[in-house]
Amino acid sequence: MPNKNYLRDQSLYEHAVMFDPVNQQRYPDGDGSRSSGDFYEVPGCISNPDGSFTITYYAPNAKTCQVRGIGGSMPNTYDMAKSEKMPGYFEVTITDVCAGFHYIEFVVDGNVCMHNQLPIGYGCSFAINFVDVYDPDFTYHLLKNVPHGTVHMELFESEVIGRTRNCYVYTPPSYRTNTEKRYPVLYIMHGGGENETGWLWQGKINYIMDNMLAEGLCEEMIVVMTYGFNYTEKEDGLFSSGDIDKVLATECVPFIDSMYRTIPDKDHRAVAGLSYGSVHARMAVLGYPEVFSVLGIFSGSFRFDNPTKNNYSRFDFKYVLESREIFNERLRLCFYGCGDQEAGPMSPAEQIDQLKAEGYNLVRYVAPGYHEWNVWRRCAFELAKILWRW
């Protein structure tokens, strides 16, 4: 059962807009204007000790209000009732959702709306609310009393697409004090419909790394998060995506090596990605063997060729699977992880296990869950445990 410290953990509330877990607002007065009155805590989502959670939504003129999940572990829609103690608020307590991360959206009088107090991230190709429900089996994404690394935001110029690009860089706690040490780098990619903020706000990768390092569960490393699409404008005003691997391998990597104390060789660079990001990872690692040697596939296919897709995901690396010698020469490690409720990505299990038995540098991991951040956080955790420990 979660204790009060967990229910107040700032990682559950920190996001693109807020950090403090007490999201205070004015309690509305009689006319619902919120222009007067005392400050009360109305945090939008309250985690309860029994594992349920209560959601509130302020809509004083609305007739109906619902909250619904986006598939996966929260497939249902819940009717919210008008609060008896808070004028203008709707509320509902949800008891039948499993632990962990959930994207949610609100339907107010038939209109899909956002909640301005709940955590906000970028997913499903738009700004979206999410909540975290207590998960006793995985707490490495929480903010704990351990030494903390630093998240930097960097800008670099891309000649490939003619635009300035953004990336976030996590450096471990020792980076500030051990100024002589150099570090390996994990480039970790978001999924389709997401961007470079995903592994921070939804994935909490900086806290996962802090907590793992504090327990000695992984090697110190730099983690880089950059945008996984290469959109260029066409003459008709529409946009298309070109080679998504080229920006990473030929522009982002040299930039990071010039700005940070990296170990600048392929044996100390890895690329991992979730869902569509695993396509990006495959194209980068296999297309630029002189740059990368470690591949992480989270909830993606195990295909090494994809000739029928659009130009930004067309690739053919079938020859890598032709022999153990070729595979191991190209890949020091290939990590494949997915959720036990993902029917599609589970299909290569027998193939991967057979190749591993034949000596291929493969690791397969199955997490509890669906195609969602609960699984991808665990995949990142499991990959980090074995990176650079060979």
C-alpha cells in the first residue's frame, strides 16, 4: 500500500508546466468565478492509499463530464459526477485500473478537453494529460533522496534539414565533480506521435538513471534525447520526412562529442527507441556501423528489412542476420523488450531465443503491460543494467 511520501512524490506531478506536487488554485466562490476565496488544494488527481485515484475537473457550466483512457491498461470511459462539496467541480474515483502510467483525456459536453491541473506531456501527436497510479513493483522513476544528475537543453544546427534542432542531455551526478572522466552515451528515441520531451516528462529517464546509479545498478553514462523525425517542407506546403537516421549519426553525435566529455567511439554509443523510435534506432545503428554498436528495440518489430514503407522507414539489413559472425561484428548488443500484453511485438520471441542460443549478441526482455510507458520505463531500466558491462 502506498504511503503518504509516495502519494506526494514530485515525480508524479512534475511535467512541462509544474513541479510542485501541491497544485493550488482558488476555491470558487458562489458565482464560480474563482476570483475570491482562500487557497485550497484541489490537485486534479489524488492517489488514494487503497490504490484507487480520484480525479476532479472544474467545469461550472457543463452538464456532463467524462474521463477516458487511451487504450492499453485503461480502455474504459468513466462518468464524472458533480461534486457536493466543491462548487463547479466534477469528480470520480477510479478503482479498476492497473498500476502505472496512463494517458487520459476528458470529454466535457461532448467536447474533448484538456485538464489544466493534471500533468501534461506530448503524446498521440498532441498535448495530452497523463496520470501515474501507485506501482509497488517499479519505483525507479520516482524522485528519491539520492544524488541527482543534470538535464541540459542544447541547440544544434542541422544542414540536413536546414533547421536548428533541440536535444536534451542527461549527465550523471559525477559529471560536475569528476572533470577528468569521460562517459559512454545512450541516445534514446521517443515513439511516433511524441517528441524529444517524452523520455523526460513521461519516461522520467533522469530519475531512473539517478536511482539506478545510487544503487550501483548501472554504469555511469550520458543520455541524449533528440527529435526523431526529419520533416522538410515541400512545394505544396505539406511536409515529408526524409532519412531520420542521418541527422542523429552525422550531426547530433558530433555535436554531443564536441560539447560533452564522451568516449567518442562506436563501442561506447548505443541507440534505443520505443515503438516507431525503434525504427529510428535500427536505421541509425545498422546504417552507421562506424558510429554505433548497440541497438535497443522497445515494443517494435524484429525485422531487419522494411522495403514497403515510406522513405523515412525504408531499410534493408537482412544480411546482418545471415550469420552469428556478421551479427556480432555489427552489434555488440541487441536488446529487444516489449510488454506481455503486446500481441504483435511478442511474435519474434521464438526467433530471438533461437538466435540467442546460437550465440547471437541478443537479450530479450518481457515486461508486464501494454504498448505504453509502463513497459518502456522498464525496458530502459533493463537495458541500462547491462550497458557497458561487458
